[in-house]
Amino acid sequence: MATINVLGNKIPVIFLIGKDATIEMDQPAITKAVNAMAAAINATDWKGRPAYVRAFRGVKGIVFFEGVVNVNGFDMDRPCMDEDDAVFYWESSEFTRNPDPRTQAQTFFHDCWHVVQFKRQGGFAKNEQDRVDREVDAIDHQIEAATLLGCDPSVMTFLADFRDGQGNIQMRLAEGVKMQHNKDTAFA
């Protein structure tokens, strides 16, 4: 099993082919890219942002997948954070779509922040508005992380525009959720 080191946290990297997968993953290329992403995170000065360091360190695994995978009671075909287990399910084709390690790092940070929210608020989002509010909060912190990582300003503009369109957030939250098996869980 591959692992990456993010700010002193060894994170297992797993590859999973789900139901109805239409493409194969290039595991060696993804492994190389996820190591470059970890290097970008490790090279960034996070002084003054100890909560961001804790967010990165709170993740217990990354699962790269294609197809539909069951995550904590949901059949998913889009990236999501299994908040209670602190495992990020990352669609491999989305990960490789933008090869900039800094951009990948700020995307990863967003889902790391959901684990912080889960712990801070004592569990999953309670309703649709709580889910939207958590997305807005995660995006606000993601913009800061993207700035610290040195991402292109267009990334921050895209994120701010997305954050300011709550309809877009609601559509994204519903996207890719194929079947809910357990109504007590939620994803972002």
C-alpha cells in the first residue's frame, strides 16, 4: 500500500475500482502526483494557521476510485469525505484533471476541513442548511489555504464565485449521490 507524508502524518493511499467504472486508473502516475501534492503542502509555511495543520493531520486515508463506491451508507460517484472515519474518497479522474499539485492540495484541504467541522460540531450536518453552511465555511478556509499554497488567483476567484452561489452548492451536494442507505449521514 502506498502512503504519503503530509506535515508528519502518514496517510495510506488506496485504489478502488467501483461498480460501473468506465476508465482504469494509472496508479503509478497518481502515486507520483499525490506525492507532489504532499510535497507542495509540506513546503508551504502554515505558521499562524495551526488549525490548518491539524486539518491536514486529521485525515486517516485517501481512496482514489472510479465508478460508484459505497461510502458510509451512500453510493457515490463523486469525491467526498467520510467525515467520521476521516477518509477522503477522491475520484481519480477529477484528481488528474488539474495536474497542478498546489491546486490538488487546496482541493484536498477543503475536505480535510470537513473533518474539523465534524469534530467541532459533534457529528454530521443536521439538515440541508447546515450542509450548505459547512460548505461555505470550508470554502472560506479553502480560499485561505489556496492563497498560502500560492495557487493561481483564478482558483480563488472560482472558489469565491462558487461560495457566493448557494444554488450551486446545493446542486453539488446532491450531485453524484446515487442511493442513500442510512439517513443519518451526509457528505460534502
